[in-house]
Amino acid sequence: MRLLGRRFAILVSMLIATMGVIGLARPALAQAPKPWEMDMQPGFSPVKHDIIALHDFVLVIITLITLLVGALLVWVLYRYNAQRNPQASRTSHNTLIEVLWTVLPILILVIIAIPSFRLVYYEDRTHDPALTIKVTAHQWYWEYGYPDQGGLDIESRIIPDSQLKPGQMRLLEVDNPLVVPVGKDIRILTTSTDVIHSFFIPSLGVQRYAIPGRSIETWVRVEKPGRYYGECNQVCGMNHSQMPIVVEALSDADFKAWAAKAKAQEQTSENAPARLGDNRLAAADGLMNEAQR
């Protein structure tokens, strides 16, 4: 039995190690919610790694507190029941216990507060960003502005269920994703034109409110190429569920090629109405000349 138990333990250890190596080696293909997922999504940015580390640290503390309180309750039920203590104690004060239950929670809160405040300031902003993106929320779509890329501006809307392609996820796919370069510090400025929204991407550790009349800053550094899914998690009206976020992280060369192509398409779309107007004027002038003849 002992030999069988050892072999089983070795097999489980090898399986866990293999899964860990595979998990580290795989690229960030698509980070989105999965069925029966109970833990947080894997992190692909420095901020998300720190969020997971803080979560695990606090989880250890609250687990120890829960075990301690549970053990104390069991001990009190066993030691101070009516059979063992037919005559109840009249003790009303214990200086040591009162000092401990006041000082220890304060120390625990200080221990939790130090990394918490550090994380809050860390995710607040970055210095010397390589790219700035202005995120503007609307009812109900997102607008992404690239002031560093010649004022490039893109609107991102949900793809309706009737237009989804095989493999695409319902309520999470958009027509124009937010495209960013990998490995660059990117400043994100959020605002809104109507009501309060929330720009939330779990796997990148990004969450900032988009408030009318205000510009709120945060940052992100995507570590691997791939697609990262999020959504507005602030109830913003009837079509709150129709505001997904898709971040597509590309290599630096691919991002530059995408930006050049997007700017060319934007210029073409801006010139199209003017050309159409010129053609209509020319046609009207031709008709007038024929009528005069």
C-alpha cells in the first residue's frame, strides 16, 4: 500500500509539473472567461501578477485566521461546557486578552495595507510611456484614440449573434479591437460622454472607471501576443452587456504596419464623403448646362 501511495504521489507530481511547463510555454492566444472557472484568469502584465500575488497573500492570512477562530470555538465548546463547569465563572475582564484582540487585528491590517497601497500606486500610472491611448465610453460602444499615431481614432462595437463566425465568443467579440504593441508601457486615459462606464480587462489587471468630464489614468504592459477579452462591468444602462472589450497585442513591427494601414483607411473614409459631394456637384452642373442649352 505504501509503495502504491508513493507511485501515485510521484505520478500526480509529474502531471502537475508537466501542466505547469505547458502553461508557461504556451502563448496568450485568447484570454477570456472559461466554463467552471473558479480562480482568476492568468496574468499577462506586471500589474496582474502583483494583483494575484496580493490575493494569494491575503488568502493565506484569512485562512489562518479562520482556522484559529475555528480551533478556539472547538476548544471553548469542549473546555467550558456545562458538564465541565457546573458553576459559571464570573470573570469579566482579562487585560492580556483584551490587549491581544485589539493589537493583533491592527497589526494584521497594517501587514495587509502595506502591499495594498503599494499596488494601488503601482497601477496608477507609468513614466515615459511608449504609447498613449484615450479610451472614450459611449452608450453602448468604445472609442479608442491614438494621439501618438497621427490622431488615429477607432470605434469598437459588439458583433451581433447573427454575424458571429465559428469559434467566436458570444457577447465578447467586436468589429475593431484595441490594438497595442507587446512589451511597451502604454498609458491609458479613460473618459465618458454620457454615463459612468468601467474599462475592465481581467487578464491584464486593468480596471478604470470612465466618468463624464474626467480623465482617469492607468497603464498596461502586455507580455505576450494574443487576444485579451474584457467588458464594461459598471451597470451603464439597457445595453450594458453589449460593451465588450478586445485587446489585440501585436509585435512592434506588426503594430506599426497595422497603424499605417488603419491611418490609410481612415483617410480614405474621410475623403469619401468629399469626393461624393464633388461628384454630385459636377452632375448638377452638367444638368444645368444641358437645361440652358
